[in-house]
Amino acid sequence: MIHLEGTVLSGSNNVFEIECDDTDDDGNHILRSCSFKSKRLKVETKYYNPLAPGDRVQIEIEDSEDEKGQILSLVPRKNAFIRWNIKGRAPQLLAANLDYIILVTTPGEPDFRPRFIDRELVQAEYQNLTPIIVVNKYDLPEAQDPDFQNRLSIWEEIGYKVLRISAKTGEGLPELAELITGKLSALVGQSGIGKSSMVNVLDNSCVLKTGSLSKKYGKGSHTTTKGTLMHIHLNESIVGGIQNVYASIIDTPGVRRFVLNDIAADELALYFPEMEKLVGKCKFGTNCAHESEPGCKILEAVEAGLISEERFESFRRIREEIITGNWED
């Protein structure tokens, strides 16, 4: 028996495509289809899915020429991006071992949903990930709407990086390419947001299926049905003519409802960076719900304009969603 390590590229029905650390005669990493040697990884039983793209695993093969193997164990993750899967009633792993989590939004088609992004930002903060907000379809007329521009400015003032791009016109793509070069990043966002179109433009040799919006609801159709890790060869025209520039991207399935995982209502303010430094300083300390209590430092900061009213309203509504379990689409 030969023991190896490898990286999970994708998987379904407990069969995973693993990019193994050994290489062929041309120096390319060998891909193997692997299943679990035992029925389940004991450490992963709480998750809807046991492994995610980006996970590192130890596998066993009988011979170096084998195209299949068995997964023995999971190498401890440095991080993971997780959401609560309502249908499966369990946390769902979307991606693991990331350098960046790229939160994709648009000014329209589908409609701009700032609280969707705020929930993703909260989950990223909770899991100590570095989020990047990427506004795709920035060529649309809706991008010039003052309210839309205000929300982007609010995120930037907090300290989040916001990139304005268009997969259609190429605007902003060089900056995005520079950011992801040599890194492992995951694209997360609503259905129809244009994640696959972004990948297709970044690497014109990679053709991913893209979908149109539902005319009835203005919502995207699901074209990416499972998360997949890809090594993309960045288009030379985007990286200043430099050859052989690569990035690793996990394209995750689009979601219409992003539900937070493992975050309590009374801890939510800890994951709003502009509020975190004030937690515990209110008159009622950590018992303050930041609603109408006298001596609430967060309310005082909102009144003083130090915390935006838009973000505070988002905080209040997300807190209510956690308490009631009724999450906005």
C-alpha cells in the first residue's frame, strides 16, 4: 500500500476527485477518484457534506498507477467557509484552506442585496477569513444609483476591499487577477450573479456553464451544481502580457438564501468590525441588546454618525433572523 496526500477538487455521493501530490512523467499532479475507506470520517459527522473543495486528505492506493484510491483521514483545516443548509438541517462546508473568500454581488440582474453580503461578511469574520467584495456587472446603469454607491462606500470605510468589475467589458479584471494570482480563493454569491462568467473571462481556456435569469422572479438559475476547485491559467491580456500566471478558484453553487451558522444573536456585534470595539462598554455590559437601552455605546455611535444607519439596520434585522429563524430570501 502507498500512502499519499492530496487536495479535494470536487465530490458528490461520497466520491471525490483528488489532486494527489505525486506527479506523472510530465510533472502534472495525478487525479484520482477516491471514496472513504470507512463509511464516514468521524470528525466530520456534524456536517451536511464531509469534505469541501480545498480540503487536504490522506489517501491510500495499492499501486502508483491506480486511478482510484481510498480516503483515510482529513488533514486539519486552516479555515473553512460554512453556511447553514436549511434543507439538510446541518452546516454545509463550501470551501476550505482559503486565502480569500470572494463575495460576488451586482448592482442589478439579479437585484442588489446588501444584507446578503452583510451576512456573508459576518460568517467570514466569525471564521477569521479575509473577504473581498467583488461587484460584477458594474457596466449596468444601476451601478450609478446613489444608494448603491453609498453602500459600497460604507463597506470600504469599514475597511473591506471592494472591487468593481465587469466580466462583459473587462473593467476591473486586472486588479482582480493580481489579487488572486498564486492564491486559493472561493467565489460565493447568489444564483445568476455571474461567478462562472467571471472565471470564463479570467481564463479563456476554461468554459463553465452559465445561466440566464428567471424572467418570472428576476433570480438566477443554478448552473454550478457542486463546488469545484480549478487551477486557471490567467488570460495574458488581463495580466499585462505575462505568460503562465495561475490562480486557484473554487466556484461554489449559487444560493438564494444565505443563513448564518453557529453565530448567537448576543454575539453578532462581535462580527461587525465597526461595532466589535464597543461590545462590553455599554451601561449594561454584554447584556445590552443594542436596541433602546440607555447608555448603549453602539446606539450612541450610530447617533454620532460613527456607525452607518444602514449597517446598524442590517445588524438589527440579522439579529432578528437569528432569534426567530425566519431568514430573508
